[in-house]
Amino acid sequence: MAAILVTGAAGFIGSHVAEALLARGDRVTGLDNLNDFYDPALKRRNLEALFRNPAFRFVEGDIRDPAALAEALEDPRPSAVIHLAAMAGVRPSIERPALYVDVNERGTALVLEASVKRGVERFLFASSSSVYGERKDPPFREDDRVDHPVSPYAATKKAGELLCHTFHHLHGLPVTCLRYFTVYGPRQRPEMAIHKFARLLRAGRPIPMFGDGSSARDYTYVSDIVDGTVRALDRCRGWRVYNLGGSRMVRLADLVTILAAALGREAEVERLPDQPGDVPLTSACVDRAAAELGYRPSVPLEEGVRRFAAWLAEAER
């Protein structure tokens, strides 16, 4: 049984990761500031199952607050940190770049610093496929250059990876960076495409489609992301970067068709101009994760969307 700190534990991915760790017998401390980026009531709902487990401890606080970090790293003192807390989203980062830098860069530096001081033995950092920038040559591999981010969010995730490498180099902290590719599933943030589109379809309202529908994403179901994250935690030694994706590109227009079919609705599309900061495609090569972690995404988009649709129908009752 290990003691693990999960930052961002009330969030979409964080709550699922914390549940998986508790299910296998680990003790988990969750740190989250329950901010209003989206409705805090949804985040509190994400925590409900965690609170029913006596092996879970929750600290409400900000990663930029040294007192909150100190409390989160106290008894039980964690041997590992999974750092998921961040300001998320490409488009909001264009509107508030300084906030994204403060939380995602300075906040990550503070979590790393506190982890070293407390003797943490393993550190996982949630990065993003956005670090690959505006590319049209799939698939993306971990050894590709990631020097040209096209949004403040992407830049802060690249900066987070650099900070992680620096702390590994200086202090010998074993660090693994995980580049998540377009995660979806139950508890997905309301402004993300699949969740937003599903609510609009259920309400009989048009779906805003930025561009001509040809942009493509490597959609990854949350259980596959959780599986890859836990596998990476157990094998965190030295310095490593892994892509965690679904290994299948799907065009935006095709996503709308799949989602409409799952919901039994007809899709009406509202065509809008391309958005600054968006990239034409994402595509994960997961060969490294497969070889070194045993990672194999198992939930195809059609099945994942059906599961999400069932969850949404229950959540909105």
C-alpha cells in the first residue's frame, strides 16, 4: 500500500485516477482548490465516491499556496505525486495567459520544490498533446521536437515538462511526463467538445463547428488514460515521457455523426471560422508506452461515446 498525492483530485481525470488508486488499496490525499473555471458543485460531486473511502484525505487549497502544499504532503507522507492540477483549455488560455503561466508554470515549480523537500520518490506530470503544436505529419512521437506551441496553454505544458526535467537533473527525482490526447468520458468538463455537443444535441440546438469539420483528434477514453497513468506510476524510474492516446484520428465532422447516433438525434451544425490556437490534428504514437508500460487503449470512440451518453442521461435526470 502506497501513499500518493493527487493534485487536481476533484477534476475530471484526477477523480478517476484517485478512485483507481483507492480501488487497488493505496492511500490517497487529494489537493484541489475547487475553483470556478466551471461549476464547483460538479467538482464536489466528483469527490463524493472518494469521500466514502476511509483511505482518502482531502485538502482544499491551491498548489501556489505553500501552506496547502505542506498540509497535503503531511501524514500520510506520500511516496509519489501525480500532478494533474492546472488551468486547462486552449481558448481560455488566450484570454488569460498570465493566469495560465502563474498556475501551470509557477504552480508546478512549487509542487516540484515541495516534493523534493519532502522526499517524494516518484513524480508524474500531466502534460498534453498540445505541446506538439500545429503539425500535419502524424503520428506524433515523444522524440519529436516540441518547440513551437501555438497557445499559452500549450506553452505552459511544455514549460512544465522542462521544469520536471530540471528537477530530475538537479535532485535525482524520478519523473514521468504523460502527454494526454483529448480525454473524454464521464465527468468530462462541460466546455469540452463531446460534453458540450452532447448537451446541445439533447436540447435540439445547433452544434458550433469551427472550420470545415476536417480537423482531427486522437480521442482517448478516460479509463484508458487512467490505466496508462497508473502503469506509469508503478514504473516511474529516472526520466521518461509517454504519449497516452487512443491511436486513432477522427475528424470533427465524423465525431458529430458518431455522437448524434449514440444520442439518437439529428445534428444541426453551425459553421464558424477557425479558432486561434487550435491545431489541425493530433495523433499519438503509443509504441513507447506499449513497449515499456504495457499500455494498450481498449475503448474505441463509438463505445466510449455510448458510455458517455449513458452517463450524461443519468447525470441530467
